[in-house]
Amino acid sequence: MIEYISGKLIIKKPTEIVIEVGGIAYNINISLETFKALPSINENVKIYTLLIVRPEKISIFGFATQEEKEIFMKLINISGIGPKLAQTILSGISTNELTDSIVEENDKRIYQIPGVGKKTAAKIIFELKDKIFHKEHNTKIDGTSKTTEASNIINEAILALESLGIEKKKAQKKIEQVLKTQNQVKNVEELIKLALAR
């Protein structure tokens, strides 16, 4: 798998870009969110990528951040949502707003995206609401923002609380309360301990 492509930005359009690397030009599909983060033409750029292989076509989809790539991968794993629709969704709503809408079960915001109906919006929430944890942007774990590693710590803590007999929604709420009040949490053990204290 191609994890990322780094090179000179040759062509820049709202839905696709071309990056030249060592004399090879890569055509990459992107969302509007990634488009907004791009530098000017002929400048160097690094894009996280996902190779999609289909019988009729091989495509590369690119993302400005790992977070956008992860939510894209979650979307295309939902039955009925292909890469193009996932690209459309991420062009109609930011990654942060989409994850917030899923956690808050705000289907109205999602089906306002062109090409996404009420049934698809409901399916997205149903499939992903337990796979995405609400992000408190100012909360830090072990001195770092909530990156993928920090999200893993949160998910581990939720699973641990579930194994202790606490319902998933209650576990998520306890963790969220801890993260709202603590400036820094060192590790999963401390997070579990603080949650249980509530």
C-alpha cells in the first residue's frame, strides 16, 4: 500500500490533483477539505493516500490529514457507500463536523450534503456512532492532542469499563467527563481510574 505521496504539486483542482515524483505524475482524487489545505502550484506537498483497486479501474484517493483518511476508510466500509460518495461526503462537511454529527446523531446535518439521502445519513450514524469518540479539541493525553494514538487509549478505556459491567454509552460519558475536567491524562490506566471515580 502507498502510505503517502510527497512531491511537486503540478495540477490542482477541487476534486483532483497531480503530484510529480521522480518524473512520474500521480493523479489523485481529493475532497474539498484537502483542496483547501493544498499549497500553490509547483510547491512541494505531502498527501496521505489510499489505493482503491476495482475490476474496472485503479484509483488513488488523497487526504491532507490521517484523520480524514481514517474517516474515509470507515465510510467506504459501509454497505452502499463507495469511494466517490465518500469523497462527496467529505467535500460537503469537514472531518471534525462529520464526526461530531455522528456522535451527536445529527442526521439532518449529514443528509444536507448533496447526494446523501436520509437513509444513507441514518446508516452512517448507525454504523459509525460506536466507532468514533467525540473530540474535545483542548484536551490532552500525555501532552499530545487526540491523535490516533490518543484515540486508541480512549477506546481501550471504554472497552475496559464495559468489561467491568458498565454500559457502553455510560462508559463513553464517564470518559468524556474526565477529559473535560483533566488537562492531561498519562495513560489508559489513569483514564480508567479517573472514570471509575465518577
